[in-house]
Amino acid sequence: MCGMNGEKLLKIKLTMDKEFLNKVIDQIVSETDIDYKNEKVNVPFHPFKLFPTFFILHILIFIVISSFSDHCKDVYSLNKEEVEYVWDKYKSIIKDKIESNG
């Protein structure tokens, strides 16, 4: 009986965690400004802010990942696994926005 309750609690926690992480993704996406005309992207997690859009499409550069990770840890208190989840979703959303031009 206790194991069953433990499993239910774990599922509830995982669901709540995903809900929170999805809100984090939404927030970071909303703070990302894509300037299609000038082909620049302003990201909330890197001090230089503006990148050519082609750079975002090839975003697997260590410094950007580190900045993103630090931002998520500092602002949202995410752990490594949560940062990886948010990064994958964020990257996909921004890439889709750039490719669809909005």
C-alpha cells in the first residue's frame, strides 16, 4: 500500500516538475527577441545578447550552453537534468521560430 502511494506521489511530483519546467521554457522564449529583418537574436541568458540567426541554428557552442545553464540555475534553481530538458525544448522552439520567420 505504501509503495502504491509512493508511486502516485512520484507521478504527481514529476507532473508538477514538467509543468514548472514548461513555464520556465515559456518565460525564456518570451524573453528571446528575434529580429528577422536584421537577422539577430537577443537572448536573456548571454551577456552579448545579439547573435546572427545562423548562430542560433548552430547553437551547440559551449559558451552559450554554459550561459544558458548558469541562467537556469541562478534564476530558476534548476538542476542539471532540468536544464538539459529546458535547453532541448528552448532550442527547438527558437529554431522553429527562426525557420518559420515568426
